[in-house]
Amino acid sequence: MSSELMFIGTVLTALVACHSVICSAAKDVSFDENYAVINGYDQVKFLNQEKSELQLSLDRNSGAGFGSKVKYGSGFFQISLKLPPNDSAGVVTTFYLHSGTDSHDELDMEFLGNREGKPIVLQTNVFANGVGNREQKITLWFDPTANYHTYRILWNPHQIVFFVDHIPIRVYKNNTGIGVGYPTQPMQVLASVWDGDDWATDGGKLKVDWSHAPFTAKYKGFKVYGCGSTTNVVEGCFSLNSTTYWWNRMKFWKLEGVYEKYYQNVMKKHITYNYCTDKIRYPVPPPECSTNV
């Protein structure tokens, strides 16, 4: 059996066992319910009267971005996204969480554009108390410019998991017991499109071709599953006994069954960079690297 057929078979198996929120597309609610535009107002366009679909554009003058109206202390965050088509080298499209503090916490999903016909790379990163440098990069098994796909970030007291649709592509466990930082500050949910051609594509060698501008990214699915926080701490949002914060329940403490199998498949076949195996940067791997597998 070909690797692609095996891949599809694994996807179908995972669908059978999916949690309803993981498997369903992000819910279409009005953008204004949870979000507001924060920059590049002229580059933002709503695509329907209900404001359930939005387009961000990038040209030589400006990119654009939006963010949640409140910060969250835990949750299962998601957005449906269709990336800029054609030649998008140097263009960075994002969905991420950020605490907005000096020693910040941050959970990144950054889509690094490429020349037409070349794969778009998804880079993830985790910052805790201002410390990051935990990049991982994967290639996707589909064309993310052709259709909407749903991207998710699970954040609870036990682990952070990044998903592409219902497929886990990265796990970052709470290893504070061995001295590893873990995000504990309330964070805003953010999204943007911007010019990152000094680093994004082939280490900054490939620049944005502005003849293809404007570069447009489309977003929908603005429902937020999160614990809103008005303080600077997340203790209440990390409650394991709450019936409201279902993402903190035991079933979300670790990957199991088909989710674990699929995660291992992504690590084996789709990862192109992992800070844990970069011996130039880290001759001795960071301590969390032996546990986030």
C-alpha cells in the first residue's frame, strides 16, 4: 500500500473516534462576537453581511490583523483559514496566542509562504516567560490555499497540542517539574498577515514578489472555546473540576489511540525542522525534548 493511501486510511480511522469539537469545522459566528480588528483597517474586508467570513490583505503599504476582545487562561482555540494563493514567498499568515506582557507567553502557528508550486511550511513555537526558540516546522499533506482548513491550539494544565483539522501535529507537555517553562499567563487570540521576507522563506533568501499583491488570507469560524480571564493569572482557568472548561478534563491530558498514532506519523513523515534535533543550536537537547514525544 502506498504511503498516501496509508495516510488517508489513518485519517478515516481518526474521524471515527473524534471528539465533536476536534472533528467539526470551526463554528461560524459573527466576527464581532469575540474579535476586533487591531491593525491594517484598510486591509480588512468582510465577505458576507453576517460578518462570519473575513479577508486580510497584505500589500507594500500594510498588512492586517485582528484579536480577541478578552484574554483567556486556557481553552481549545480554533480558526478556519484559507491561505494566500500562488506565489506567496515571504508572506507570513498567522493564528496565535500572546500574553502581551514583557516576559510574554506565546503559542504560534505561522504559515510561511513560498514560490508557486513549492510547499507552504507551518512553523509552530512555544514561549514561556519570554523564552522561546522552540521552533518546529512541518509540510502539509494538502494545498492550504485551495480550501478552508481548521487550525487548533489546545492549552490546558497538562499539555499544549497544535492541530491541523483533527490531526495533532505538535505536543508540548507541562514539564515545570523538571524546570521547563510552561505558559501560565492569560493570552489574547490573534491572527495576521504580514511581510516576513527577511526570514520566512528559505531563511530570507526568497523575497516577496509585490507584483502578486495584494496577498489575501481568508478566515472564518470565530467561535471561541476558552476561559476568559480578567486577571494576570490562570489558576481558575486551570481548574480540573469545572464542567464548563471541558478541555481541562482527563481525556485531554495526553494523546491516546489514533491521535497518538497520527501524531507519530506526522513526526515521521512531515516534520522538516525540530529544535530538539538541531545539534548546532543545542548540542545537548533541551530537557523537554525527551518527554514531548
